[in-house]
Amino acid sequence: MIETRLEHDSMGELEVPASALYGASTQRAVENFPISGEVVAPALIHAYGLIKEAAALANAELKMLPAELAEGIAAAAREVAEGKHDLHFPVDVFQTGSGTSTNMNVNEVIANLCSRSAGESLASRKPAHPNDHINLGQSSNDTFPTAIHLATCLELRDTLIPALECLQNELSAKAEAFHPVLKIGRTHLMDATPMRLGQEFSGYAKQVERGIDRAHKAIRALLEVPLGGTAIGTGLNRHPDFPDTAIHFLREKTGLELHRAENPFEAQAARDALVEAHGQLNTIATSLFKIANDIRLLGSGPRCSLGEIKLPALQPGSSIMPGKVNPVLCEAVTMVAARVFGNQASVTFCGANGQFELNTFMPLLGQCMLESIKLLAGASTAFAEKCVAGIVADRERCEELIELSLSMVTSLVPLIGYDKAAAIAKASVQTGKTVRQLCREQLDELAISNEQLEAALAPATMADPPETGSQ
């Protein structure tokens, strides 16, 4: 038997686990929503702690709360923000669409922490009331979206951006290290003209660099918060200066340039900024998918396919084929991208389905945002450290494939014309001879010298053509 205590809310009494810091409203939500077993992300709860601390300090400064009570609330809220009580937030993600259950969960935990710090039992009269004090000047409708914005900004800044910077650094290092390695380029999955392996990796590094810029753009999209709008944006039941005062505390605490919503009705009725921000995450996922998939293909084989690079051997790849090693990190990254693509569909649907003065898909919106950030950050770090850092170029294989390529003939077009170059390519397919071999056999017919041929077919020259000022 689990020991319980009696708690009450506006609907009456309810038994709650004796050790739980939450109260009746939270227990009702636990019983009403036994849906996924997936609780609201800790990052969002921590952001809520920051908001409740800022609200208490603002209400004290505005003489809406006694200073001693406000300080007790702020201290308890800080513990929530620091993740000290994460086990006391059991509400399922799939709950009321406004996030009211989670807001009340936070309010009740903070109220009970205040009671505990005052030396009273949780079953006795509390010095802080979840609604009257912890929620003073607030509503779920303005605090929950503010918590999503705040949590997302913090996770972008502190988790995703550093992970992308790590990956960008590793790719840039490989771009430099692989600069001397010449290889064949490919378009349409078919052989194209020669390039440097370092050039290819520099493209990947630039994609991630732009991804970092996109993460910063996502933060900028979310700096406007609806805190202070209370129920529908009118600000009913809060001090006129509450929004600016509370948001000031949040700015000071987080270092984020948060600011009050220009139009509180838009800021509470619509979640367009979250759709915009996740769009940036979706683009980052698109880049990572492309990079990981390319690297997987470049390392394919190792003997019976491209095999231009060698990926680190991380684990056995088969339960039946001895010695097989698979590109497991590349596959993990592409699966992460697939999940983010799915989250983009969910975020878009959720954002489009706010009715009138409130979006009622907010818990799922917040979960998708934070999951995408967590997955992208984890995948970027693991990919950088366990895959990219250990990639080795197979220079001999790269040079072999260059020589076999039909597209080598491209650089001869200025010397012999397109039609003759096309004929040589066709003959190469028919005879199995390389472009170089065929041209050497036809120097007189082509009216070029061996020196001109070798200069034209030099892979380095094709990879780094001189700037002519024309296309």
C-alpha cells in the first residue's frame, strides 16, 4: 500500500501519495491522462521555475505579495528551475491543451516546498497558496507559452549551438586535412569532374555553420513572450507593471534579450513563432541528413563500392557476417533527422490549430520543440566525436576512380570540341579504356600534343581551375 495524504482543490478532496510535493490538481491530471507515460520535458519545467521565481519577485516589488512570502516562493521556484524536484512532475504530455495541468503541478510543488521550508507538514495549512500566491498575476495561457519559448531558447543556446559548433569544427578540420586528396565529383549519383576531398568536406562544414546561424535565428524568433497577458491577452487580474517587471527579472537571470509581446492577443492566440523556430530546426536536420548520408556513401564498401573514405569501426555490423562493420553513426543521424521531420509536421499542425484566443496544442508543441533540439544536439556531438573525427581518406582509391571516370574528358572540350570529347567518352564505355589511354592513341587526330593532354587531364587543374572572369 502506498501511504497517502488528503489534499483538496476547488473540486474537493483527493488522496495524493504522501511523499509527493504536488497536490490534488496534479493528482487529478495523473488519473485523467494515463496516455503515453511520457511526462513534460524537464527543460520546460525548469523554465517554469524561472518564470515563477520572476513572478514572485515582481509581485513583491509591486507590493502585491509580502516580501517574506515572495522570497520563500522565489527560493522554492529556484529549486524547481535547478531540477532538484523533477520526479514530482508526473503529468503526461497529452493533457489539457493549455498546459493548465502542468502549470498547476508547478504551482502546487512550489507551494508545498514553501510549506516544508516553513516547518509545516504537507497535510497542514500552507503558507503559500498555489493559485492566490504562486500563480498571482498569471494564467496557464500566458505562462505555458512563455515557458516553451524560454526553455527552447535556453536549450538552443546551451545545448544545440555548442553541439553544432563541435561538428562544424571537426568537419572544418577534415576539410583542411583532406585538401591534398583529389577525387571524382558526382552529380545525379554519376561521375562528374575531379575535385578535392577537402572541398567536399568544406561544403559540409559550411552547411553546419549555416545551421548555427539558423539556431540563432530560432532564438531571435522566440524572444518575444506573452507573459502578463493572463487569460486571453487583456492582462486581467495582474498589476499593470507586472509583465515588464517579471520579464526584466527573466532577462537578468538568463541573459536572453526577452521582451514583452508587442500584441498580447497575437502572442497568446497564435504559436507562429514556434512554427518558425522549428522550421529552422527542420532545416538543420535536413543538412545533417545530407551530410551523414553523403559520408555513409563515400565510405561504402569498403572494397566493392566507393570506399573513398574509411569510417571508424565502432561495433560489429552483423550477427551473421563476420568482419562486417556498418556506418552506424551516419544511420543514427539520419534517423534523428527523420524524427525531426515528423516533429515539423506535428508543430505545423499544432500551430495551425489554435482557435480564437488560445492555442490548445501547447504541451505537444513544447515537447516537439525540445525533443528536436535534444536529438539534434546529441546526434551532432556523437557524429562529430565518434565518426567525423576518425574519418581517414583512401587516397589511392580516390585517384583510381578519377582515372576511370568518363568525365575526365570535360577538360578537353576547349581543346578538341564537345563532339570529339563525347566520342572519346563513348569509346571509353565501349572499350573499357580510360579517357587518357584513348587520347594518347589519337593525339595526331585530335591535333594536340602529349603535353597539352597531360595538362588538360591533370586532376588538380580541374579541381582548381584558374579564374577567368567568365562562366
